[in-house]
Amino acid sequence: MEEKDLIKQISSPIFMAKGWLKLLGIMSIIGGVLSALTIIGILICWLPIWMGVLLFKAGNAIEEAQYSGNRERLEFSLGQLKTYFTINGVLTLIGLILVAISFLGAAYIPFGLSKFMHGF
């Protein structure tokens, strides 16, 4: 099997999802721009914008890889997806840690308030 045919075969599943990659990329960019309109959002708006750009670039690159059998475009697309999922994983872990801290804080507040109230 020729390398171009192999590249086309390997890129086929992601190629079939290229529309979703681009749609999610655009939606993420729009979400980032909208979050920039808030005071707190201005600090973190670059994250969804960056993640949206990664998805959109991955969609374009996989399309090029599928049509041309270009190995570099396939590797670029997979690299963009790797970066996207790495960022998403780190953000998920940070979110889980913040939720755990919130639960611990919420559980401590009643005990702290009762000690505070009985101290008077």
C-alpha cells in the first residue's frame, strides 16, 4: 500500500468528524470572546479562544491530509488534537480540585460559624 493511501485511510475517521471539530472550534472561540466582555472573563478568555483555534486548525489540517495524503498535515492535526486534549484534561483536573476544596470549605463553614457564635 502506498503511503498516501495509508495516510488517507488513517485520517478517515477524524476526517469524517472535521465538521464537528470546526463547529466546536468556532463555538469555543465565540465563547471566549463573549467571556472577554466580563471583568473576570477577561483574565481567562484566552483559554477557550486558544482551544477553539486548535480544534479549527486540526479540522483544516485533517481535511488537507485526507485529500492529499500528506503525512505532515496528518501529524499536525493529531498534534493539535493532542494539545487540545491535554489542556482540557488539565482544566478538568483543576476543576475537580476546586470542587473538592469547595466541598471541604462548605462542610467547614457550619462548624466554624457555630464555634464563632458560641465564643460570644
